[in-house]
Amino acid sequence: MKKTLSFTVFTVIFFIVTVFFWWQQDRIVFVPEILPSPEENLRKPLAERFTEVLQKPESSPSPTPSVELPPFPEQTVISGGTHTFQTFNNCGPASLSMALSLYGISASQRELGQELRPYQNSQGDNDDKSVTLAEVAAEAEEYGFVVYHRPAGTIEQVKHFIAQDIPVVARTWLTPEEDIGHFRVLKGYDESTQEIIQDDSLQGADLRFSYDYLEEIWQPFNAEFLVLVPPEKQAIAEAILGDLLDEESAWEAILARAQAAQSGNPQDVYAPFNEAVALYHLGRYDEAKQAYESVADQLPSRMLWYQIEPILVYWKLGEYGQVLSMTEVILQNGNRAFSELYSIRGQIFAAQGNQSAAEEAFQLAEQYNPTGSWRVNVQ
């Protein structure tokens, strides 16, 4: 009886052990198919292998190789290109034409003007007064370039770009004494004389400005610049941009620069304006309003012709009466062909339920620039 009982117990234990190992073997087959080294992992305990599978880190992309900037030479000028004297108020298209010509691309200022500001008047009474670098950047992309439009440029960056045969398009005042916005194609520099060499659509070819003079007329526009980069030079261009590659970081940089300028020179009216523009792009609308209002009555009369961010600030804050008042002043004082302002007014009228006024405003926006290039300025 005891022998029979012992045999039965042994049989049951043997059956349980057999089933257990059979079940474990099925599980062992699954794990090595996931892991990269099956032979090695089969020699590990099952619990260890299972833990490794659960904790296996996700693969991460390889880091982008860093590019070391070579030192720039003492002086250089990008060769080639065709200088163009602009037609009335056409410095933006003319400057893009000249920049493209430095790459051997022929596109006339008339052709580019029809895309960027088709409503023109040689007498200037009622024409599209200006385009922005954002519009020029969008047009340049049509020619296959990688474009970088940023604030907070420096003379050092300009020199590095030029040393790589990449011209820099900058927006400045025409002169420190005139509130006329202007585009310039920076194509050379000379360290021995501390001068930038440029092709200017109004003032001539191979024009030389001192570094200090360029800074003076450039800073009121947040040291804004545009580079047209061939795809094969993208890595070196991004190395030159450095922290400015990230747009938010670029606006943070010009914000810090503007705030530092106010500390150094409380009489500088452009520094608070630049602060307001930067704060708008950083989404800090209440602060932007405060900065703008601190100098609003001291700014040149045409300041908002070229940088409409203060208007956009009030729009974002829902202060529609202020927006309508500011835009009306511009439209009734020498700048009627301003599609961006009509679009903003139209959207306000629509929100207020004034559909007839909204439709009229939208029609004027379309009339003055049916290509829609201006839309990048109000997005």
C-alpha cells in the first residue's frame, strides 16, 4: 500500500515538474526574439531577461555633428552679382533681386515686385509703401533656398556669413535722420577699416559703412536680417546662427539687448520699442503694451509703417477701439495701400457684427495686394 502511494505521489510530482518546464520553455522562446543577442541571453535567468526587455531604453537619434566655424579672413567681398537701382518704394524686391544675383539667379525687381507689392505708383501717392523681411523670406524659399529670418543679428555673424559667400539682407533706416525703412544687401567687409560693404538699391553699389554706423541704423529694426542659404551650406549657416537658430531664443536675445540698452541710455526710444516687439513675439502681450506705451509719443511718425507689432498687441488683448484708431491714423496719413491693416480691421468689424464694414475692409486688402504675400505679417 505504501509503495503504491509513494509511486502515485512521485508520478504526480513528475507530471507537475514536466508541465512547469514545458510552460517555461514556451516563454523562453519568446524573449530572445526581442533581444539583440539571443545566444547570450539564453544563458541568463528568465527573470533577468524579462526585466531587461521591460527596461530596454528607446533608441534615440544620433546627435547632429557639430560644425566648427573657421576664422574669417581680414577682408572679403562676395564676387559677381548685379547691382540694381530701385523703382519707387521697391527696395525690398530690388534687394532680393541683387541677393539672388550673387548666386547667379536672374529675377528682376519688377518680377519680384509683382509678387510682393503689386500695387505700385511711381509718384508714390497711393502705393504699397513697403514689404517685410518675412515676405521677402517666403519669396526666397521659392528659389530653393533654406532661409533664416531672425532678429538680434551682430556684425560678427554678418562677417561669418559673408566669409562663406552667403550675403545678408538687412532692414534699416535709410539714414539716422530719416524715418524711411530700407533694405540693404551686405556682401563684404574690411576689418582694417572696420567697414561693411554693401549693394544698396538707392545709394549705389559697393557702398561702405562703418560697423558703428550700420549698427546705428540697424538696431531700430531689432537688428533684423535674412540669409538665403543653399542646402549644401545649411550646417555651416546654422553654426553661425548659434543660439539664434531657435526663433524663441532669438527673440529672447533681442529682448535682453533692448533691456540692457535702456539701462545704458534711458533716452533711447528705440530700445523700449524693440522690447515691445520682442515681447509680442514671445506672447507677453501685457508687457509689450507697457513697453510700447512708454515711448509711443516719442517715436518717428512712420515707425508703425514698418513694424506693426504694437497694433497686433492691442488686437491680441482685445482692445479693438485702440486698433481701429491706430490703423485709421496710418491709412489716412500717407499709407492707404496697407493690406495687413485692412485685414485686421475687417476681422474686428466681423467680430462686432458689422458685416458690411468687414466686407469692405477685406475687399481693400485684396485690392491692394491680391497675391496675399502680406498674410505672413498677420498670422
